[in-house]
Amino acid sequence: MSNTPPAKKVGLIVYFIGFTAALAGLLFGLDIGVISGAQIYIQRDLNVSDQMIEWIVSALLWGAVAGALASGVLCNKLGRRRTIMGSGLLFACGSIFCAVAPDAQMLIVARFALGLAVGMASFTAPLYLAEIAPQSVRGGMISMYQLMITIGILVAFLSDTLFAGVAEKQIPLPEWGAEAGHHDALYFGSFVLSLATGDGTWRLMLGMVAVPALIMFAGVFFLPESPRWLLLNGLRQQAESVFRKLHLDDAEIAAEVRAIEDSVKIPQKGWSLFFENAAFRRAVFLGIGLQICQQLTGINVIMYYAPRIFGMAGFESTSEQLWGTVIVGLTNVLATFIAIAFVDRLGRKPIMYAGFVVMGLALLAVGGLFHSGVEGNPTLGYAAAFALLLFIVGFAMSAGPIIWVLCSEIYPLAGRDFGITCSTGTNWIANAIVGMTFLTLVQGLGPGNTFLLYGAMNVLFIIFFLFFVPETKGVSLEQIEKNLMSGKRLREIGR
């Protein structure tokens, strides 16, 4: 007969906290996905070049670099809850600013401000969830945040497609304004509908993110602060009160408080550790390399420019291009469940090898099909679209979630905050470089050679993983740290 105690039922407050904080992931995904469909109308309305579109796309990503790097200081000074609240307010203001931007230059400024919110959310929300969630549901809550990002991208693709459908039908609208005798409500409603037609389409696409941002901002008012942050600041009674709200009993509260107090006794000394300890430097450089691998797979080439790519593949109408983008987003969501199901069963590296093979072959196939001349050949066009979806499956089941898992495991406790800040910043920098170079590469090399280049990179990443990346499945963080600091080779620190 088993002596294992039955799993304790988790209260609704825990799920409310998890869902509200995970809305940051939804906003993150919305802002990544919405520009994909909007750029068609931005370019048409503002009459800008492909290079200016690259700057509009990447401005958010450079803002995210700054936001992520500043988040460590903000989290420590203001607390996790208030930092998330600030990111929600900045999300809303930035979205509205994007919707009313009069020209491309102001749109770039607005997108940079929005990027600050994205960077803050990408750093703070997973940290908050990890610190406040009971151990029995901690992994699920953090996974929900990652899943919400993919759902946000899908919702953005869907909303872009629906707004574009309204715009293409050019629905006739009545005159609006006081001179037309409309009441205030009709005046406002008619104005909003007028934005959904013609040149205002992209403004609604970008501005609609303000709605869930305000919902998250309001919801965070009701969330408790992270008990770890409260204990770090000497607020033990408030921390214990938070644990009681989570329905922990006295013994569980005492154990949680003791574990946190033990962990905070180890001071964070990232910079000094980086310069003094070669083993830690190797871990930091590994984290940086992992994030570069993730971005240079080519995923955000497709996420930011999917309608363009479908256009290159012979899908001429805006409707076809945008519905193709929706299918990309849906595939991304569904394939993420593959990683969630198997990452702790099969291990990190086997899934990554499979992902790199799928991604590499898919992009090499896309490049070859473009060289064969997909325009005017529907069969080749559909084959290229299928290969793109296969690439999305390969990424979502591997590099999407697993790179983040590895980066959370390879750093020693005393330098973990520093290491995660470095890897997160690298992710956004590489992301921005990809976003602002794709159209230039297509113009210079042609679409076929551009996809062949990204496909070849996935082959190189297999070699990188083979020689440098450890398998960490089933190994404690303490054992990984012990192996690293004892001088073992990077690929052996998971043994």
C-alpha cells in the first residue's frame, strides 16, 4: 500500500493568479503577430519602402531588448506585481500610440515603446509565476505562459484577417459627426467602423491590443506580491499572508519560507562571477549561443513576414495570404503541445535534433521550390506552403520551448539572474537583427537563396548541440551546478 499523500487540491485563487499573469504572454504574442498582417496596409497607407517596414517591425524588438535588460532592476526595486502592472499600462498606451501614429517615424517610436512593455513582460511574468505558484502546479503555470504566447500570435493573425476582410469589402458607411445629427455613441461607433475600412485597417489591427492590456492591468490589482520578493525585503508576515491566500497549511508555509530564506542567503554576484570564474563564463556563452540558435532557425522570418512569403509562393490575394498566416499560427499552437508532452520523457537533445532536422529539411525544400519557380505553378505553391507549416511544427516542438528550458537550467544559483538576463537580451537582439534583415536578404540574394541559407543554419546547429549542449533531463539543478563548477565539459554537465 502506498504511503504517498494524496495530491492537495489547488484553490481557484491559484488559477486566477496564473491566468492573469499569463495574459502577459498573450499580449507578448499579440504584439509579435499583429504586425505580420498590418504591414501590408501600413506600406500602402504610409507609402514606405521595404527597408522602412523592416525598421517598423524591428523597433518593437529593440525596445524589448531595453525592457528586458531593465526588468531586473525594476523587479527588485518595485516588486514583480507592480512591474507587471506597469508593463500592462505601457502595453495599452503603446498600442493606442501605434493606432494614431501620423507617419512611419512616429510609428517606429510607438513600436519601440511597446517593445519596452514586451521586454518587461517576457522577463517578469515567468519569474512571478515561478515564485508564487505552488510546486504541484508550477511547471504547468510556466508552460501556460509559453502557450499563451503562441495563442496570442494566433489571435493576432485571426484579427488581422478579419479586419482585412472588412477592408476589402469596403462596407459603405453613413456620414459621421455632429453635423450629421448623430448621437455621441453613433458618432464614436461610426468612426471606429470607418477605421476598419480602407487605410485605417492597420490602425485597428495595432490598436486592438490595448483591450487585453487594460484587462490585464485591472486584473493585476487583485494579485498578491511574490512571497520571495517580500522575504527579500524583510516582509515576512506579508509573505506568510500570501501563502495563506494560496491555501497552504502552517507546515507548508514554514517549509516554503525556510526554502526561500535558505536560497536568498546565496548572494547574486553575476558580474564578479563572470570575470572571476571561467566555468560560469562558459555557461553564459552557452546560453547566448542557445538563444542565437533559436532565432537563426528562421522562425521569426515567418512570424513577421508570413503574408509576404505566401505572396512570393504565388498566393496573390491578401485574403489567401492572411488565411495562410492563420494556419501558421494554429499549427504553432498545436505543435507546442508536442514539446510539453515529451520534453521530460525523451529528453531535451533528442527532441532538439528531431526539430533541427525537420526545420532544416523544410527550409531547404522551400528554397528549392522557390528556385523551381513557384509563381504561376499552384502545385509548387502549395508544396512550399506545406513545407513552411512543417517548419513551424519542427520549431514549436523543439527550439521554441526547449531553448528556454535549457537556459533556465545551466546557470549556477549565484549567477542565475545574470545568466538569464544575458540570454534573454541576446534573444531579443538576435530577433531584432532577423526582423530588420529579411527583406534586404530577399532583395539581395533572392527568396530561394535566403531560405536555403536559413535551412543550412539548422544543419550547423545540430553540430553545435552535439559538441556543446548537455542533456539535462532528470538531473537536479544542484548537480548541474556542481558539474559545471568542477570544470566538466559543457556537454557533460548534465551527467
